[in-house]
Amino acid sequence: MKRTEIKELLGMEPSKELKIVKGWVRNKRGSKNVAFITLNDGSCFSSLQVVAAVEQAGQDLLARIHTGAALCVEGVLNPSRGAGQNVELEAKKITIYGEASPEEYPLQPKKHSLEFLREIAHLRFRTNTFGAVTRLRHAMIFAIHQYFHQNGFYNIHTPIITASDAEGAGKMFRVTTLDPASPPKDSNGKVDYREDFFGRETHLTVSGQLEAELAALALSKVYTFGPTFRAENSNTKRHLAEFWMIEPEVAFNDLDDNMDLAEDFLKFLMKYALDNCMEDLEFLEKRQTDAEKNLPAAQREEMSLIQKIRSVLDSQFQRINYTDAIHILKNSKPNKKKKFQFPINEWGADLQAEHERFLVEKHFKKPVIITDYPKAIKAFYMKQNPDDTVRAMDILFPGIGEIVGGSQREEEYHKLVKRMEEMAIDPKEMWWYLDTRKFGTVPHAGFGLGFERLMLFVSGMGNIRDVIPFPRTPQNAEF
Ligand code: 4AD
Ligand code: MG
């Protein structure tokens, strides 16, 4: 007989038909005559209540069952006597796959701190929180592919190992097979990468954009969804050294089209979460409210998680250019009262998280798209305006700050080469990228959505290390 998953079982009517359930014990309690075992198999948030009569299952076997043990239970579905569920499983036969010693198993049916759970990332999938986050993460991945497929985009795989630096921002991880203890040297005493695996210096990519552009200039609408790597030493709640990025790129789109696409895309994802993930969202919402109970009122979220997701879905994103944003920030209360760690004094300043959050959470109280940044603080490939700005756009979300970065691209060959030279990027190294501006160039635009930043928003989790199964951050690559 085949196993039935708990997700399916919980929707069934009571019946005398024998069922087989397999899963892990979350909790066991009981009396002299009967044991109540909460069994979870990850198929959904809820666990199944298993009722095992001591007489039937045997005292010895029941004594070996503790939190964390893996079981196979054969039984029948009865109407549930407890609240919250329609049915419970009356055990006829229990087999133990694997025991878990209560002295050693680190997860017990009580609240564990997220910090502690990070230290046991190999087991944290078995908690309510990480089960919910993992299912939600899957749902968002699926929704992303569905959105693009539905809208005529083609998914392309862009390389993970690259010889170019797309963003020119931050450090990259080197990829090499040279012996670090005695690398070959050239006549100047520098490491001779001609002898390295690829015959040149290579790194892990920071973005799939440059290659996505090549494909967009033939297939019109493409997107990549891959891992990206940044070797910045940023120990914040919003930065990972290895994260996943969704990068659509569309030929013939300008910056307005790009903003429309990003807004529509993000709202689709919000709606998908609300329509498909309610059980997990309700748990995550409660988790967040409980966690905030101990905080002073001012630090608590104004809206609950589900309200927040809904409010993004219902809002029209505020579109504002950098120059106007600076004006607002310069005249803002926190700036005047010197509350910002980085005061805004003049045009040209890069926006820090505190400024982004002020605009989103205090000033506009909805997602904000900032456009037309100074070219000095943005990447070489962005379309140049007649002044010193570029056709960039950053989307800022409540509680997160920057969630999307994108732009219209510079499609004019000479302007692009000039900008590269100004920024000390060798046009010869990027001949293939420049070729697209020589042959059939067209206006085009795209953006990158940080997948874990999106996950922070929809899960209500506070730390990016808790929305990816195995976070990679400075000094941390244990699992
Ligand atoms: O703004 P970024 O650097 O843009 C790009 O890489 C462009 N090539 C995208 C494009 O136009 N195709 O990164 C895009 C997004 C950010 O808005 C942020 O959400 C996320 O990626 N991100 C990070 N997420 C987690 N950890 C980090 N260290 C991140 N750096 C960027
Ligand atoms: Mg950015």
C-alpha cells in the first residue's frame, strides 16, 4: 500500500479504510493507556494527530518514540476529538524508521531562537518556521517562472563563472585551479593567469545581466534566475555573499516600460502568495506578532504580515526621481535633527538604507521607485541622460529598502565606449557586449530582483540568513 501525505489526509473524510502515513514526530504526550503523537511530513504546515492505544502499539515500542523520530503509521481516520482538525489517525501498527535520542536531539517542542537554529541549519527544516519559509520559497520560485512563461519570456541560463565584472561594485570571488602556495609568475612577478584553467582571470558572477542582454537582443524577452555572488564584507540582515537574482531583460522597453513590468511582476508575486500560501502565511504572521510583543510599540510593525502583502498589491508604487528624493530627504525631520547616520547634504550622495526606509515607511508609506540617479554612483551600462544622471531605477519596499535595481541600457555604441573608458573598463575585454551595440542595436531595459529580499518581505522574517536554507555570509559556510 502507498503512503498518503498528510496534506491530503487532512482533507479526507473519516473512514475505515487503512491508510499509511510516514513522517517525523514533533511531539508525543500521553497517559497510561494512550499516546498522542504529532506527526509532520512537511507536505503542509499542519501535523497529523496520531492516537496510539498502548495495548495495540505496545509499551516498549511507544517508549522508543521521541521528538524527532521517524515513523511509519498504519491506521484509520477517525473524526478528531481535538480542535483545529477534522480527522485524526487511530494507529493500528507503528514502525520506527529512525529513533532520535531525547538527550541528544537538539530540537524540542519549545521555542528555539533563530540564532540557535542557524547553528543547526541541517535540522532547522524540521521546525514550523523553516517548514513554512521553505514552502513559501518554493511557491515564489514557481510563481516567478509562471509569470514570465505566461508573459512570453524565455528563461536562459547565464554563466556562473565569468571573466567580466558586470556591476563594478564590490568584490568578486576568484575561481582558480592554481596552487595558492606557488602560483606561476610572469616576468613582472605577478601571478600568471594565462596558466590558469581558463587561461585568464575568472570569478563567480555578480549578475547574469550582460549575457541576458545578448539574448534579449534576439529573443526580445528573456529572464535569468540564478545564483550570484558578492564578496563584500557586509554583515547586515539584508546581505548574503551568495544569493539568487531574477533578471528579466526586454528589447524595445524604455525605463517606463521597465517600471511597469517590475510593478506588475511584484504584484503578481504578492497575489500568488496570498492565493496559494495562506496556511504558512498565517503562521508566519503570528510568529512575527509574537516576536514583536516584547518590543516597544514604536518598533512594532504598523501592519500585520498579510496586511502588508495586501497593501503592496493594492498600492500604486510611488515613482520619483533621485533629485526630488534628495530634496525630500534634505528637508526631512530626521535630516534636520541630525538623526541620520549619513546626513544628506548635497545632490550626488548615495542613498543609504536609512534614507530608503524613511522615504518608503515614513514619507510615502508605500513602495517607491526612484529613477535617474547620478551616473557617478551607478554602473557603466546604464542609459545616459543629457545631464549627469542615468536612466536607473531602484524599487524600495517597506521594511526592506532596495528590493530591485535596474535600468534602461545604453544602446549607443560611442556613448557606451566613452563611459567605459571613463570608468576604467577596457572595451577590448567586453568586445562581445559592445558588438550588440554595433549590430542591430535597440533600446532595451531590465532589472534584478533579489530573491532573498523578496523572501524577507513575504515571510516577515527579519534576517536574510533565515530565508535561504544555507546562508553564505562572511566567516560562515558550515553546511
Ligand atoms: O542592484 P543590483 O546590484 O543590480 C544588478 O546586479 C543588476 N545587474 C540587475 C539588472 O539590472 N539586471 O542587484 C539587484 C538586487 C538588489 O536590488 C537586491 O535586491 C539584491 O539584488 N542584492 C542582494 N541581495 C542579497 N544580498 C546581497 N549582497 C545583495 N546585493 C544585491
Ligand atoms: Mg542596486
